[in-house]
Amino acid sequence: GDRKMAAMCVATALVAHGANKLDKEVSGYAAALGGWVIEMAPIRMPPSILANDVKCELLALLEGQISDDELIASAQAAVLDYKGLDAAALLDNEQKDYIVDLQSIILAFAGRVLVQRANFSLERGRTYGIVGQNGTGKTTLLNRVAAKDISGFPADVSVYYILHEILSEKEETIVDFMVQMVPTGVSRETVVSTLREVGFDDAKMAATIQSLSGGWRMKLAIARAMLWDADVLLLDEPTNHLDTGAVAWLTGYLKSLTNTTICLVSHDYDFLADVLTDVIHLHDKQLTYYPMGFRDFQSLKPEIVAALPSPDNAISAIGKISGGALAPAGGSSGNLTRGASSGNLTRGASSGSLAASGSEQNLVGVAEDAEAAAGGPKYAIASIGEDGKQPAHIKPIRFPDPGNLEGVKSRAKCIMYMKDVSFAYPGAASKKILTAANVKITQDSRAALVGLNGAGKTTLMKLLIGELRCDEGVGEVWQHHNLRLAYIAQHSMHHLEECTENTPLEYLQNRFYLGRDKEISKRSSHNLSKDEMALSRERGAISEVIGRQERGKTLFYECVRMGRKEGDTDWEPVSSLERKDVYVMKMARNFDEKLKAMHSGMDLRPLTKEEVRKHLENFGIDEDLAMGKIKRMSGGQKSRLVLAAAMWINPHIIALDEPTNYLDNDTLAALTKALSDFKGGVITISHNKAFVNELCSETWTVGDGVVISAAIQGKEKKMSVAERRALKSGSAATDDFSLNEAKDNSKMTAAERKAAKVAEKAAKGPLRAGK
């Protein structure tokens, strides 16, 4: 049949090109293997790419027995013979304008070779997508191109790299910031004009960068790139933090750059389908070029796409275990010649936008076909069984049990809430982000914050955790004083850049030295400024908070005043402290953190090598990784480290801002499983619908200054008896009941009331914590 004919073509080609010295048995097996690859390939696969696949499959078998040139020549001859073509089919008659054309490059990072003897070529005006498994070196390749740190890189080619959205803590307007960040000679008027082009109005240009959402900060990064007008534009995960409208705008902008070469990394398949003209597959230390859009690549190489990192792959369970029985042609890679890079397929990015439903069906169908062909199981959240058993290749994540929240009888009781909150960033008082926001959270909460970029999702989360304060006198944000909360921000991985020379073990030991989390002490709600420190040292001012006790339903704090004798302290209610200088409540919050550390056991938990190593193991960081430097970790491994650090305090509530960004399939699958099993509350911001639907039971839609809560279909909660009674008085009364009940935990059984009276007579002393 066809396979036998293909095998004969391979055998003949091997003999004709100097492989007659091979062992007869090896030669026969090589012919059969090469014939299998040729016969199984899609009919429309370009001969150059098919010849490269044959070469790659035979390389593992014949390496050292035949030279690379002989192997390439044999593979090409076999393909041409089988298809009845001449050598011209391997050539590209079109004259190409290469802006970068480097031969046999080698890239290494942290002592590990990532790319070896591969050609790196970029045509002017093309848009390349680099695809491959996490940890193979995609971001490293972009970094080296951005720094022109590749031997022979042309010095006259300008490169601009959009690594992530712009971050700045400076209190200056966006226009003032941008003027300092653009090339010499660019006028302020040009900066303003460019900002308007990407959607900034006068109000936004007058605001600070801190007031912008992640999506608007990415638009700002794009505006800065436009002003640099580089020959090569690099982007790493550009759609992270962007809503649908912002992604559509970015797609249109990139497609308009007809004279700029674009090279990007993204896990957003629909985005790739809309913008790519070429695909570069980074695999086995090689770069394989596919001169086609992403959908054509997906159809041509479904087994590669099915195994690529993607949030949808992980959550929707359409990926395939990497250790499955892949066909020999699957995952092949190599360094194609310039002729191989051209092919016979129609080039160019997909025209227009694919409908969401259509693109999803296309992706699912292709992946399912690949899986059926391979006969392997799926690797994703669905592959993690109810018993918690996971495939061996998925390193699990195990969150600690937070235990009971002291003073709260029921997991369904409100432990955090926001009521009628209003907020505007400094310098933009006229533009309220929130005007009347109301939310409530229990230990059973599984809530996703959704909405457009700039609607206020991250602002709402920061207000809840205490990193921001609501407008003075407008609304209330409350959380139970014993609540332990872990916050993983959009940019949590960025602060690891300060610790890249440390090991993960050292990072945790330094961060939790003295039993408290240094990252919490950096928050504006806890960190005293120099002026506030000076104010606390004035005679008669509160200089320290050293105790706390609960009297009835009111918290009292023991305060030390400057200039008084030791032991001469005042007990003041929290309502009194709230009316004093802002720094006083910061001291109270810091004291609360001391007590939370005591209740969690963190102050007694030894930061020994063995204790920290065991904790890291629960997050898939083995001893080798724990003892190696952070700079050698991949993006997924760094995400696991950030999670491990956040969970050291045994939190009751986890707040995550865009947790699916930068995660590979396995990490995302393990994280989703861990969050589903977690015995506390979860609040998350995510644009990934599959992740939200898998994890959450309700959505909080943020927009127009308010928050609208709705249950996800099929996950509606039953109301408690007390809430049903309150409902008779109207929905507002229901909300008030829940919020009042949060602060009033006095509902007890008869036995509990009796025990409470005995305890009240015993009159416990005030609770103190070591300084």
C-alpha cells in the first residue's frame, strides 16, 4: 500500500545519499519509520515541512551513524520521490525581505541550553507567534532579542519590548510620565495625540498610573511603543488583563502595522488566530517555522496545539497527557531551511474575527481528534479524580486547612463586607470608580469579579483587603478582626525580581522573619510614613498599640502614649481610634496581624529548612527547586512559589487577581483543584470563563460604580431561615440583616448562653502579644 511505497522511497533515498553503511536491521526500521511519517502526513502539508518531520523522527535513530546533511538530503529525496515532485517544490521563488536572519544560534539560561544550532529569521511586516511548552525558553528568546543579545544580531535594527503593562507608584499625571519615557525629540503634543489614539480622554490623561486598571496600563504600554516606532515589536502575553473590547482594539492595531515585524507569545488562541501570519514552534532546543496562520497550523499540527499551555485546555480538559502514545510525527521539530519556511500554503493572518462559539468548537474538535489519534488520556482538571489522585506528571498543590475562625460559629456567616462604599483615586475626585458598592463574603464564598477594564474590579478587591481606603465618611468596609486573608495581586510575581539571587527557601524565611508577613506591612493600610512616625513620637501622642480585648460587641485596644511611665496605658474603643490620626488605626491593624499570626500558629512555626521545604513540597516545589535560585525557575514555578508564600499564614479567605495569567496547563489544573478543595472562601478576578465556571458559585459584576451579585446557573444557594424571614421586609432589609449579623455573633444555644454567663463572671484579662 501507500505506506510500503513510502518506506521504499525512504530506503532508496538513504542508500542514494551515503547511508549504505548502516546496519541492515537499523536501515529497515528507519525506512519503515520514515514511511509511516510520510504516509500519515496531511496531503496539503508542504514538502519542506514534511521532509523536516521525517528528518526529526529519523535523527533519534540514526544520530552518530549518518551526518546531518546526509539525513536532510535523504528525507527531502524520499518526500519528493513519494509525491512525484522535483526539487523546485522545496524552494521559495519569492524574494523575501529579512530584517533578522541569524544562522545556528545558541541560547542558554542559568546553565541550561534552550536553543541549539537553530536558525532565527524574521521577515519585515510579518507577525510571528512563538509557541511551545512552558519552560522551553519562549520568554528567554524574547528577552535576548530585546537586548540584541544574540551573536550577529543587526545593530541597526531597533527593537521595542512590551514585557507587561506599565507600573509606577509616582504621583504624576499620565502625560507627564509619558513625556519622560519617549525618545528625545518627541513633543508633548505628539504624546497627547498618541494617547488619544489609543483611547485616553482628558480625564484619564490627567489621572495617575495607579488609578488605571491593568487593561488601561497595557494600552499605555502600547502607546509608548507607538512613540518609539521600532522595526521589531515584541509582546509577552499582551491580552492578559484585557477585556473583549480591548483585545479587539489591540488586534486591529497590530494588524495595521504593515511595515513592522511583530514577534509575540500568547496563550490566547483566538487572538493568535486573528493576528499571526507565521508560527514558530520552540521544541527540543529547535525552532520550526510554519508560514501560516494559527488556525492552519492548528489543523496541520493538532497534536502540538492540543499539548500547548492554555487556560482553556487545562479547565476544559481538551489537552492531552504529554506522556501519551504520540504518533512519531507528533511534536517533531527542527531547524528548517529558508525554503522550508515558505511552503505552498496560503499565507497571512486569518481575516476578521472568529465567532467565540465557532472558534471554541474548532479548537475542541481539533484537540479531540489529536487525542483520539494518540489514544492517551487528558490532562486537566477533569483528570484529577474525586479522591484527589492526580496523574503523575501533574505536581499537585495542597492548601493548608485554615481551621475555625475564632468567634464565628458558622461558615455561612458574613466575615467581610462592603456597604455603600464610594471611592475615587487622588487627583481624580470628580471621577468615582465606585459610588454605592455593596458586597458580603463568608467562608463558603466562591465569587468572581467580572466587568470591563477600568470598571473597578481590582480597586474593589484592594478596598476589601484594606490596601485602599474608601472615601472619608462614605460607606463602610469591615472584616472580622481575627480573619486571616491572603492576597495574590496581578503583579505578585514582579516583586520576585528583587529576590532572583535567593532560593525559594531563603525567600520564605526572609519574608516571614519574626513570624509576620513583610508584604502585609508594606501595604498603605499598615505602613507608617516618615511623617506619621514623627507624629507618633510627639508628647502625648499614641506611640504603640500593645493589647486588645472584646467587651461585649466592641473591640478595645490598649494604647501607649509618648512621655508616660511604663505600664501607664489607656484602653480605647475602636470607634475612638478611628477618629484619631490615620496612623493610629494602622498601628491597630498591625497589632491585629500579630494576633492573627498567633492564632494561625505562624509565630510558633519554625522557619527551619525542613519546615519550609515541606511547605514548598505541598505546592509542587521539590527540594532541588527549593535549593536553587529563583531566577532559574519558569513562570509556572514562580507562580507556585507566590502561592506557597501567600498560604504560609493559613488564610481563611484567598483573594486572587487574574490568577490564570502565566500558568501552564498542569499548574492551572492543580490550582483549580486546590481552590475547589480549599476549606475557606475564595474571591477572584478573571477573564477566563472556563476557570470561573469551574470554581465559582457567583459573579460580582462591577460597573457604573456599583456591584451586581448573581449566582452562576446551576450553583444557586439556598437562603437561610433567618434570611427568608428578613426577605419579607424587602431585599435591603435582607442585606442589612446579614451585615448586622456579621458583627453580632451573639446568637447561641441555651448551653452556650449559660457558658457565656459563667465566662463573663470569670472576666478574662486583656489579650496581649509580644512586641
